[in-house]
Amino acid sequence: MITFGEVHTNLLQHSTALVQEQSSQVLSLVEGEAVLTSRRPSLYAVSPDVRTGVDCWLPSARRRRLRGVGAVVTRAIITGGRIVQASSVIQVVAGERRQPWSHYLANPGVLETVGKLDSADLTSGFLHGHDTDVLNLEAITGRVLDGVQMSDLLDRRPPLRAARTRLRWTAQVGQQPDREVSAVVTVDSPTLRTVELVLAPQDVPAAVAGLCEDLALHDWLLTTLSSLMEAVVTRSGNGQEHVERLRPVLEHLLHLWLPGARVDPRLRPIWDRLEQVPGFSRQWNSSVNWIRDQVSVGNLALLRDLAGRMSVDQPCGR
């Protein structure tokens, strides 16, 4: 048994942070089903599950033709009224023969193979393959996120520009009962990360998906900060222009850095190790301090400029 998932993360296309009631309205994706919300440690809202039936070939590093049938489960999340995510998950299990659709719809989040399952081949194909005619969680996840961003309740005037990032993950149960949970995170491109997880038998897909959503959110925050910093140091412009480009980070994103706050306690060791290598919070704090310094220097320069102009404008005394 193996679990696949993909998380897309971006800035919500709105000029201000949504209050919790607005987030609930935006995330009402399934009629008659409730949006789950919480206010601690930050505003957090989760849509009902969106189910997408699939009957397709599965990814394969060896180009095997293995069919899979089931229903992918996708949910949308708004954190702090500012960051929106779409997260898809599917658990792949070995099946024997094609069942009626009613069987698969009664077991959402599970995909059964029609043929022999090779977990290693499937994992490699999903994480690193580029075939277009196989299970495509990117398209399914992106469609849900696009739907949220197109809500009539959003004004399409975000305070800053930020790229959408993707985190693609797989999770397998460790072969040795006493083996610790582990994660290998790879930066595949400026906007794509892959994560290969080894878990304990008692770890459930929902908890694993929650861990990956948390990883994706904080990776997006770091990526957004890094992109803004690069834009400031590589583009021409005066100090005030740089300050105006950096200020939205402090006003809209700074308070959303809460790594591991919503992760199942049994999976927290993975976050703890990522805090050591590569050191997510260490990199975040260093970036935030640099941005604060730039804003402070820019503000001081502006004040000096204003003071100089005021002294010039003062009439000479007799």
C-alpha cells in the first residue's frame, strides 16, 4: 500500500485578509456540506472533500501499463485569511479486477489497481515521471485551486505578486517496525518540491496529508520571501521603491509562520529534523531580519530626506 498526494499553494487573490466567515463562503465547494474552521493558533478553514473519479493508467518509471480506478479526494484550505491551498490525496492498493463504480465511490480516497502493484516503480514514476497520459494529480489539484481563486467574493487585487508552488509527495509504510519516520525533500524546480516519506503502520493518510500541507505552506512562505529579496537586490531602483516592494511581507505574511502547529504529534519528528537540516525557521528568521533592516534603512533615509526639505523650505529669520 502506498499513498500519493499533491499540494498547490498560493496567495489568495484578494486585497485584504478574509475574516473567517468570508473564508467559509469561499470554500463552500460542495453543496450541503460544511466548511470546518478554527481560530487557533491562526485562522484556518477547510472545504468539504471534492471527489474526482479516475479510471486511468498509473505512473511507472519502467513504463509499465498498470490501470487504476478510484476517487481522488481534494480539499481547499485558507490559512490566516491570506494563503490558499488545494490538497489531493489517494491511497493505492492492489486490486484484482474492475469493480462497478458504486464500489469505488463508496471508498473515496482509495484507488485500486487492475493488475500487479509494484510500489517502488509506482513511487518513482509518480515523483519523477513526465508522462501525460497517466494519473494527473497536478491537473485535479490545480482545478480545485483555480475554482477557489475565481470566487466572486475575491477582488483579484492581492497586495503582492507571488508564484504558485507545488509539493508532490509519496508515503510508504516502513518495512521494519522499529524504523523511525523519515522524509526526503527535493527541490526539483523553483516551484516544485517532491517529498518521499517513510511512515509507521499507524500513521493514517489524513495525518500525512496534513503534514505535507504544512510543509507546502511554509515552503511557499520561504520561496516568496526569497523571490522578493532577489528582486530587490538584482533590480535597479531607489531605496523607497525597495521598501515598498518588501513592506507587504511584514504586513501580510510574517504572522503566518507557525511550522508544525497543526501537524499530528506522531509526525512532529519529521518537522523537528527539517528544522535542523535544512533549517526552515533559521532561514525564515534570517530573511525576515534582512527585510526588516532594509525597511528600517529605507524609512530612515526617507525621514532624512523630509527633514532636509523642511529645513530648505523654512523662511530665513531677520
